[in-house]
Amino acid sequence: MPDEITEPFTLSETLLVELAALDPEAAAAPELLPIRNARGRLIEENEKPRRRQIYGMAYARGLSALCLSGGGIRSASFALGIIQGLADKGLLQKFNYLSTVSGGGYIGSWLSAWLHHSNNADHVLLQLRSRRVDPDAEPPAIDHLREYSSYLTPKVGLLSADTWAAVAIVFRNILLNWLIVLPAIALPVVAIKLLAALAHTAPSSRDWWAAGLVAWACLVLGSMSLGYKLFRLYSDELVTNAQQAQRRFLLWSLTPAIAAGACFTWLANQGRTPADTLAMIIDTGWAPLPPSWWSMVVLALIIYAPAACRATASLARRRARGATPSLRRSACR
């Protein structure tokens, strides 16, 4: 990997380095898509196709991996038996990768350390086999592993320092987690309470133009939020960049919806709704007083009409291309 790159490496770059360690010719494969430009910037659209290319290269070479799952000391003991069984059958040396997690990582790191310090894989494989001259005499590495299987509390007992150290570690970690999690949970609740207090204590506005501006903002923002959702629901545009689609959703749908909710809350605190505000504007003498249901009709049209027009235009483009309208899941729903 280039030394001048300061950004986190992608999965495809890591996989290629691992593959090159097994087969140096893989790193110089000419058919691989570039993942960074001349300035070292990431080319995001090439990450998934490049990853598929590397998967294909690994599959063509017949590579295999030994995966050890987690589950504490029980999974480590089970994994040790599996490793010894594979060594007995002459299959352990045929694996190219070792993937571990939790308890499997405990036994996997032990095996990796043994191979590293021994510097002789054949000798390690020979000692891993269960068929020995003296079945009761285990190799020093395996004997050391069994001796220190309780690595968190080597000496147990009420008066043991290891036991009380483990108890102290547990309570310390719980306290640290609470200090991090509880403020993160409490801050949004406090912020909502503060906003509610400001809304309830705000002076009542008797000016029709102030309520009218808030009502129109509520309607326009609600129309933007709903319109973007319908546009993405019926759009035939393929999502190639999930992060960009997520940013668009936050900007054009979620943020307007939150702002519209805040405007509606302010109107509700004033004892009004957007429809009531429209009727109040008409009562100022701009137009004859309409029926009581008129303001609600106008309210619905303002919200749904732009969104419906946008969705209809998207469906028309799809029919023109010969595609059948169908609901599909997108990254920004």
C-alpha cells in the first residue's frame, strides 16, 4: 500500500495485500480497476467491482480459510480439538487463511504465536497430532495453553487477588459504560424538553402574517419531504453511491420533515393549524369567505400536488423507456 495515503484503506486494498502475500503476481494484475486516483483520493464507484474481481482471483487460485467462531473458553477448547483433528488428517496445512473471533481468536492467536516462535511449521504440525508416543505427555505449547486456560483469573478464591481484580474490572467497565451511554441518552431527552419548554413559554403571536409565514413554511417543507420520498419510490434512477443517496435523503426529506414538524408544533401551541391560518388570511379581506372545508382542500393540494407531479413525471419517463412501474427498495427510503 502507498505510504503517502492517509485515508483508511478499503476492503479491496486489504484483500489484495493478503492475496499478494500468497501469490505476488496477484498484486500486479493488469485487469484490476483502480481504487485511487493520481492524488490518492478514493474512487468509491470502483470499490465493489474491484472487490468482486479480487474474489474471483482468490476463487480461481483455489484458496481456502479456517474460520473459528466465538464463545469464550468453550469455543477455544472446541477449536483446539478441530485443529488437532485437521492436523491428524493432514488437512491443516492446506488452509491459506485463518479467520477468528472472540474465543476462536484466543486459540487462533495461540496457534499463530506458536508458528511464529517455532519458525518450523512442520514441527508444529507434528506436535499438534493426537497420536504421540506417550499419549499423556503433551507438547509444552499445548500444556501451557491448558495450564493458563483461566487467563482472566489464574487463581480463584474469595481471598485471591485475581478474583477481586476481575470484580473490580467488571464494575469499572460498567461505570465507564454508564458515563458514556447515559449522557448520550439523556442529552436528546433534555434537548426535547428544552424545546418543549420554549414552545410553551413563547408569547402568543396575534399577527396574522407571522402565523401565515410559519404555516406556509410548514406546507412547503412538508411538500419537499413527501415529494422526495415519492420521487425516490417511483424513480428508475439506479443508486450507485449509497453515501451520496443517504446525504440527499437527509437533506431533502428528513431535515424538511423535522423542520415542518417544528413549524406545526409552533402553530399548535398558538392554538392554530395551517388550515386555520389560511382561513384567517382570507378573513382579512383578500377574498370572499369560502366554505369551512376549503382551507383543508387547499392545504392538501399544497402538500400533495408537487409530490404527485414529481412522481407522475418519473413514471412517465419510466413508461417512455419501456420499464414497468414497480415498487423497489432504495438506499434512501
